Amino acid sequence: MREISGFGIGPHELALVDTNTLVVGVGGMHTDGRTVLNIDAMSPALVYIDIDSGKVVERAELANKKLSIRHLMVSDEGYVVTGQQYHGADNAPLVAIHRRGEPMKMLNASPEQWSRFNNYVASIATLNGWIVATSPRGNCYGIWSLNSGELLGLHPLIDASGASRDGDVINLSAGSGKMVTLNNAHHPDYKMTPVRWDNHWITLV
């Protein structure tokens, strides 16, 4: 057991990129409870760490420093997909993709569509070249093309929370207890459960 530090304030989620590398979503927020104390000095980043040495081997940042990187997923294609929380006065793109050695790239949607997410993405899942991002604050989820970065669909789901790939489908959860299964055609299959799900979801295989 050892501690790795010195890569930024507010690490929120991590994943394995490969057998030697961790990727960490660093939110960049210094908080007191839920109050952000450093909005004008935030330094969010996507940080890659060599597991053996504990050293940072790459750091990618978004141009808008008020976008706190919160949640991430590594796709089969080798991209890291991130979901952000925005601390600005208007709204901003909330989903980005990154491949090592390249700049981060924001996914596309209109300002009106981004406003539906109410400045927060809670969970990310990827499958066969498409990306799903949930927003409990916006009561919705969006589906994007990984290749083009274009929004394919924006759908209502009250308290949309978790997103996780399970084989050839993506499962979504909601604080209302509803679960949604999306197949490759993006057709939703709904069912109710007695569980009030949150957004920290992972499929165990």
C-alpha cells in the first residue's frame, strides 16, 4: 500500500488505461463542504500516472478552467471520455474525449441542448463507438458518436444517475428507481426497481 500525490487538487475518479498507467480526473476544486472556494483559480486536469513510479507522465487540460473534471471512462478505442461540472455563470460543453499525445476535444451540442444538463454530468459509459452521459440535475441523458463528436439523441430520465456497459448494452440508473437498458440501436428498455440509485456505478464481470 502506498500513496501517490502531487498531481492536483480534488481527484474524483480514476481508471486503468493499460497495465502500467492510471488516468485520474482531477476536479481542481478546493471546497468547504459543497462550497467551492477557488472558482477563479481552479486547475482541473486529466492526469496520467505511471503505476510503478507514481510519476505523472501526461497532463491534459481543458481551455475553460471552470470545467471541473468529475467522471470518466476508458473506451475500447483507447479514448478517455470525461464528464464535467461547470462553475460558470452560463453553460458550457460538458463532455470531452482525450487520446494520449493529443489535446482534449469537446463533444458537440447546441447551447440549448447543453443547458438541459444543468451544468453537471454524473456518469459516462461507452459502447461500439457511442458515448452516453447522464445528468441528475438535468433529468436527462445524451448519446454521442465517438467518431464525429456529434449528439445523436437527448432523452428525459428523472434523476438520471449511473451509466455502465454490460456486454453489448449500456445500463442506466436513476434516483427514482428506474433502470434503462440501451442496445446498439439505442432503443431503451425500462424497468422499475425498489433501489434509489446514485451515479457511482460499475459493472462487475
